[in-house]
Amino acid sequence: MRCIVFISAFLSLLLCAPAFAQDAQSSAAAQAEAKAEAQKAREEAELRIEASMVTMTSLVEALSKNLGQLHYLRTLCFGQGDQKWRNYAFQVMSIESRGDAEAERQLVRAFNAGYYQEQQRHSQCSRNVSVDVAALSENGRHIAAMLGDPYRDY
């Protein structure tokens, strides 16, 4: 009797195995497709950001624009009370402008340009905002590293 139960259980597993394997394959394919789409979106965002940064006249201006972009996206998702990136930009501007009103105006212009650029791109917090924040953060890290390089001409 145990042998018949074992055989019937074994046969049912064999009959169901292709369905389980197919579900696992389709799930793996869906995950791979989602990962590929996310990677493509990130690469597109990084290329768009790099192309935009080329127009800046200095690394400090590029960082200021980057902070303006991040500021808009952060307030979009966390509310107007969140002023993290604006406060950081203010500190950077006060250090870099050293009281030079024209330099300060240039940095404020770059910050505002970044803010309004992202405002035109996004009207609500979404997955695309997360992709852009990741790309902008990486871009900001690159700019900061270049600014910190004592051998770099800027």
C-alpha cells in the first residue's frame, strides 16, 4: 500500500514538475527583464545628466546645478519642508563665492536652472524620480571628487 502511495505521489510530482519549472523560468525571465529595464533607465538618466553638465562653465557651477536638481526631487517626494539640499547648496555657495556677488549669482542661477529643469521633467514622486536621484547622486559624487582633486585645473 505504501508503495502505491509513493508511486502516485512520485507520478504527480513528475506531472507537475514542468509547470513548476515553467513558472520559475517565467519568473526569472520577468526579473531579468525588469533588471534590464532598470539598468537602461539608469544609463539613459546618467547620459542625460552628463550631457547637461557639459554646458557648465565650472565644476562648482555644475555641482550647484546638481544640488538644485536634487533639491527639487527631494521636495517633490518628501515635501516643501525638506530643505536638505538647498541648505547644503547654500553652504557650498557661501564657501565658493567668498563674498563675490557675481560668483554667487552664477551659482544661484545654476541651482535654479537645475531645480526648474527637474520641475519640467517630473510632476509627482515616482519610480523615475528614484532613477534620476540615483544618477544625480552619482554625478554629484563625481563632481565632488573632481573638486577635491588638488591636481585638477578648474
